[in-house]
Amino acid sequence: MEPTDKEYTKAEATLMRVPLSDFADARTEMVRTLRQHEKPELARRIAALRKPSVVLWALNQASDVAGDDLEQLRSASDRLREAQERLLKGDRSAGQRMAEAIHEQRRATDVLSRRLGMTLTAAGHAASAETLRRTRMTCETRPLPTLRSGWRYGRGGCCRSRNR
């Protein structure tokens, strides 16, 4: 039986939220359980997942450890997009709203990035300047996930693991 995208997304999101050091064991256990429940295709797809980079792992913790911060960033990004659309339609008053939304988005990105840095440190991972820069850059430039879905892992998406 072919797994649904919903089944795969749920299994993937669950796996992406385990401690990074436990990823391989958790993946192996999930694959074993899926095979026992006669879901070989879903088990095959999960078995193919690679261990995520530290940046991707941190980003996938956002909804659990910084859901309010993630929602603030999403709201600010939505306001910025709306202001840009209004400006493109000729609404000159949208310029001020756009400037405010840019400021709000930067502030929300800073807060979320700091929170994810603390999450990395608390989990025993080095929150190097480069890791924090990459985390921030991803928050600024990539589509924000819903609180339940997490950042997409692979499939040409924004946060493909470097461990391919």
C-alpha cells in the first residue's frame, strides 16, 4: 500500500524533532515499527532520510521551543508581503507600512535566531557564528513552516541536509 503524503510528513516531522544524537537509532526503530505494521513503502522512504545538519535540526525545533517567536516572524513576513503587494499596485501609503514590516521582521528573526542558538547550546551542539548565521539566513529567506510541519527535509526544498 502506497503511503500518503500526510503519513510521510507526520513520520518525517516526528523524526526531525528527536535529539540529533538519537536520529539514527530513532530512524531505525521507526523503520522497524513501520515494517511490523506492514507499511514497507513508508518504511523505505523513512529509511532513506539522512541525518539532518545541525542548522536544519535547530530549525525543526522552532515550533516546539519557540512557537510564539515563529508565529511572530510569520506574521511580520505576512505584513511585509501585503505591504509589498499594495506598493506594487500603486498604493503610495504602503511604503511606511513596508518599512515598519521590515523592521518587525528583522526583530522577529533576531529573537527566533537567538532562541534557536540557545536550543542548540542546551542540546550540546556548538552554536558557532556560522551556524547562527545560516540559521538566521534560512529564517529570513525561506518559506516559514506551519507550526506542525517543520522545515522540509530534502526534495529540493530549502533546507536539504548537507550529509547526503
